[in-house]
Amino acid sequence: MQAVIEYLRQNQSRFVDQLLEYVRFPSVSAQPQHKQDLMACAEWVASHCRSLGLEARLCPTEGHPIVLAKTPNFDNKKPTYLVYGHYDVQPPEPFELWKSPPFEPRIEGTSLFGRGASDNKGQNLAHLKAVEAYLRTGTELPCNITFVIEGEEEVGSKSLGAFLKANRTELACEAVVISDTGMPSKQMPALTCSLRGIAAFEVTLHGPNRDLHSGIFGGTVDNPAMALCQLVARLRDRNGRVAIPGFYDDVLPLSKAERKEFDRLGFKEKEYRKFLGVRELFGERGFSPLEQRSTRPTLEINGLTSGYQGEGSKTIVPAWARVKITTRLVPNQNPARIIKLVSAHLRKLCPPTCRIEIKAGHGAEPYLVSPQSPCAKAGLRALEAAFQREPVLLREGGSIPIVNEFKKILKADSLLLGLALPDDNAHSPNEKFDLECFEKGQLMSAHLWKELAGS
């Protein structure tokens, strides 16, 4: 094991250069013009895996290819674990808010800036580097490892479920290791034991059959933009609760142990407000900000558009108005049920002067795993060995839809060992990844295989 640790220490400069190369690919899965960039990035990942001594191949899907890589000489007498990650990234817009171009990564202090640096290229590369250290030093791995790195996570992992079903025998494993979450600080490494689920909607109110001159026709027809604003304003009450009947019916209360774990995080509201750039916080009354952002369901407007958006004015009554909505769901809530509840309520609120169109988008169930399981305890030991700090348990507000697919199809729980920091700006301009987390993530991964095999 010492040889592995020394190899990681001696090769950090080269590893950082490789991460820079990885981040340069504009692998934006939501934008069709980047299809070739996604293919090029997938080919880079597969080639890189082969260069480390892994057996790797590109697996075509109806969308973007999946990279499947395995440690050589699979030993059926050893346990097998699967590492999941994704090479696709979020759209970088708005470009004007970036301090440097999103796909021209730069290093400032201990941070590497670039779209995808933290979410998820740096985190999945850390696991590859740990396995490289074993293979290059001739140190025997105590388990078999399979890597599945996909290109559609940011658009709902549309192809991965079918891929898992078609290859369930080859992908059989004891557990899935995922580093695509975060930790409160470098002094608080974390195991995430719960994720919120999600249900997405796009709602359009249609009014007149064309944009109308507001001076000639205004006052005789309902304005879809005004009607939509009035509609969505009724989806939340003054206490921050979602005002949809039945929305909270299946939400489970927190245990005393979970509330105690939140107390360990040392939340500082003033620092949180300053970090977010807001004067005051707002959330569901009766719950702390930490609880609001991770253990309570939410409904958010993600985008709102209608009418003329160009420079200057254009005096019209727009023909339509559109809002993009997502609900974040907590354990025991069902996305299909929430979609029905929200859709029914939106139709009830729609005024007779407009026609409503609702398109349900991607959805995923919440996820919860016991922190007392042998795999979870192994993960906690690996974190402590790498960071030299006692880890904390987190319930995170984000969603990784595929964890439930791993459970249903492969019958395997997921071990969520995130390396991202709260200020890494995932999904925002100036995304970054802390290079100390990158290095300690490699060390955590190196310890993890020994701990998992022993568990």
C-alpha cells in the first residue's frame, strides 16, 4: 500500500495536466451541436483507461456512448465493485459571467477552473488515478473494479438504464461507488446517505393565436405572461410551503440521530448568506437552512419566458408564456404521484382565458441507504484515512437519478463519496475543483478498495 501512496504523491503534477486535458472537451450533453465533442471526450476517456492497463471499450447507445473499463485478469474469488461517473457537463452559459473561458481551464491557487472540473470529470478521474497507482506499482488490487462512465447524466441518463439491463451479468457487483456529491469543507469529508429525487415540468399557457399589438388589442384578451405569473405565484404560500394538495403526504420526519448529525456541521447563516449574495434567507418555516436544502421537498422555477426579449421595447400581448419547473423530492415520495398531483393542480389553476400545455420531463426517485451498512462503514474508514478527519454523514439536496437504477437492476447499493466543495459552482459560471480534494480523493479511493474487500 505504501508504494501506491508514494506513486500518487509523486505523480500529482502529471495527474493535474491530464485533468486539464479532460476539462478542455466541451462535452455539453444538452446541446446537439456538441455531439462530436461528446464522442471525442468519450474516446479520450476510453483511450486513457487503456493507457493505464484497464480493459476498456466504447459502448454505443441511442444517445452518447458509455465507457466501460475493467481491471485486468478478473478474479472470481474476489469481490467486484463498480465505479460510476460521467464525462458530460452542464451548458456553460451565461458566458459573460465567467472570468475565463469555460473550456480553457486555468489554475488559480489550489483551484482548477473550468466547466466539468468538479462535476464530474475531476471526481471520476481521481478514482482512475488510484487504480493506476495499483497497476503501475504492481500492487495487487484486493477486488475487481469496473468503471462505467456515461455521457448523459446531465440530461437524465436516458440510455444508462437500458445499458445496465443489457449488461447486468457483466456489471454484477457488490456495490457501486460514486463520487458526484460534495462535502461541507476540506475539514469535513462526507458520506452522503440520502439524495433527493426530482420531477421536472415545462408548462406553457397559450393565449391569442399570434402576438398582438398591445395598444389595439390590449385589455380585451388575457395576457398569457401575466396569467402565468399569477398561476405560479399560487404554487407557494407565505410560509415557504408548496401549496399543492397532497404534496407532503408521504414525507417522513427526521430522526433524532439525523438532527444530531446536522448539528455537527456547524452551519453559519451569516457566512452562507454572504456566499450566496442574498440579504436574507427564505425557506419552509419550521426547518433550518440545512434541513430545507437537503431533507425537505421543494418546487422551483428554473426558467420563465414570454414575449419580446431583445433590446428596447416591443409593445405586444404575447401569444404564449412558458415556465420550467422542477420539484425536489425526499425519501418516500414517488415522482409519478407528484407529477399527477402537480399537473392536476396546474390545470385547476389555469384561467379559462388560456389553454395550458404541460410536458412532464425527467424524474427520479429519492435515495436512502443505511450509514450502518458494511460498505458505508468501509467508506467512512477510507475517508478518514485520506483526510485525517472524522467524516460526517450528509443528506444532500441534489439528485443522481441513476442510483435507483443501480439498485433495481444490479441489486447494488451506492456508496456516495463526494469530493466537491460548496463553492465549486457546479452548474454555475466559474466552476472549479479543489486540487487538494483531487489528491485526497485519489488517496481515499486507494484505501477504499482495501476497506471494501475487508468488509
